[in-house]
Amino acid sequence: MESLNNYKQLQTTTNNYKPNAPVIGNNVYIGPGAKIFGAITIGDNVAIGANAVVNKDVPSGSTVVGIPGKILENKGSFGLLIYGDERFKPENID
């Protein structure tokens, strides 16, 4: 019976797992020297300015600058990323 309880505890812990490293979304521009740390999530289409320090979650489509990182605008990474192949442009991906 004790091993069954240990299994249930392990299963509950595993299902609520949150990584200790940042999770970076798609089409994210990270400026030179930017620091991103902690168990945070960076949404899709985010722009992080040079030398910014990000230690909190960033919603999709945001631009973050400063120390500590603050959301400046909601333009995101639009226009900052260059796609070398038409197949990989966001509007061409299903």
C-alpha cells in the first residue's frame, strides 16, 4: 500500500511540473546582452531589447526593455526578424 501512495504522489508531482529554465516562444527576438532567467515563459512574437534583464513572464506580442525588464509596447518582434525561406514566414505556416 505504501508503494501505491508513493506512486500517486510522484504522479501528482510530475503532472504539475514547471521547468526551472525559461520557456521561449516562437519568433522571439532577443537583443545582444539580454539576460533571461528563472522559471518564466516568454510568449510568441516578443522582442527583448539589448541588455534587458527579464525575470517575469512576458505575454505574446510584447516588447520588453530595461533593467528590470518592463513591457514598453505591444508591437512585439514584427519587422525585426528576417526569414530566408518563404516556407518559414509566419503567414505560411499552418
